[in-house]
Amino acid sequence: MKVTISFGGAMMVPEKPDASTILSAANVLVSLKKRRHDVFVVVGGGHQARVYMQQGVAMKLSRAELDKIGIEVTRLNARMLIAAMGKIAEEEPPKTVEAAVETSFRNKIPIMGGTVPGHTTDAVAAMLAKASRSDILVIFTDVDAIYTKDPKLYPAAEKIQEMTTKDLVKMFGKIKREPGMKLVVDPIAAQLVDKHNIKTLVLGKSELERLEEILNGAEHGGTTIKPVS
């Protein structure tokens, strides 16, 4: 199976790099590769990216400059995961989805951060899933699924267990993107998932070590996003 995985920065780097989560992710990725899955990975910026961007806003930096700073943070986070994985990971974070796909031909796992201003890491993951012809895109976040509202702000929010890519666009696709914005699925990624009919799972950190079971059809507590046939 070909699988593209997007690790949300808020999960990997909530306030600072979470060594336990990074090591768990590394172990899961290595296991998937050993079981002959083709794996492609993108890592987000997390809290540190937002800290830099907030200071950049105070400095009146342009939107493009803010994005560039955020991209560098995502690549630093990618390097943390690469270091935890050893030789099975490509030594450098690929800077394009095309380079990431080429890496897989060398039997390595590409670990990317961001690419260019205007593209969030979720959007990069959706593009990578398309370019690699992945069977599924998995988005790991610091919440366990997509809810009708932000469950951290609205305790009565209801979990959405299954939805279509069209539903995803209705929920997130029209939101105006801002540098450092925090959503379960960002607007650009939602539009790309729908446009390219990418089956997607949104999962929480607690499902990480069960990922292979879930890819093989086991039940999970996240959200399944299905293309409209």
C-alpha cells in the first residue's frame, strides 16, 4: 500500500519537540516500510512556527516572509523525525513533492516540511498523495477526529465519524487562509482532497501505534473522508 502521512505540528511539537511522540512515529514508519508499504511523510510547524510568525507580524513582515519562516520551522521538525529514523529515511527533507517521490525509488522514506509560501503542510501532503498515487492520506492531529465545532472550545461538539470530500470542502474549504492558522484540515488541503478524490483519515495521536491495523481495515476513533464516486 502507498500511504502519505501528515503529522500535525501541534501533535509533534505542542510547546517543544515531543521526543516520545517523535520516537513513536519513527518506529511506526520503520515498521510500515519493513512490511513493504510505500510511505511518504510531511511534518507541520506546531507551536514554534506560530511563535515565530507572531513575532514576524509584530515586525510587520510580509505574508510571504511569514510563510518562509514557517517553512523553515517545519523542515527543522522534519529533521528531528529523520534523525530518529536512521538510514531508512532520506537524509535531507525534500523541498518538492517530485523530489519526495523520487526518494521512494531509492527505497527511502521521504520526510518533508513545507515547500513554498502559500502552501500549508496539509496541502503539501495532499499534493504528495496525488503525486505518489497514494492509496490513502492520513492526517494526524492534536484532536482525535473532525468535530462539528472545535471540541476544545465547545464541549458539546459532535464527532463526525464519516464524511465525503464534498462535506470537507463545505466545512473548511471556504475559510480564509492566514499564516500560522490552526485547523484540523486547512482550506487548501480540503480543496485538493476533493479535487483529486483522495481517501483521507483524520486521526489522533492515540491511534498512532495502531496505524498499520487501521490501514488494513481495523476500526478507529477518527474521521474517514471518502471521495464521491
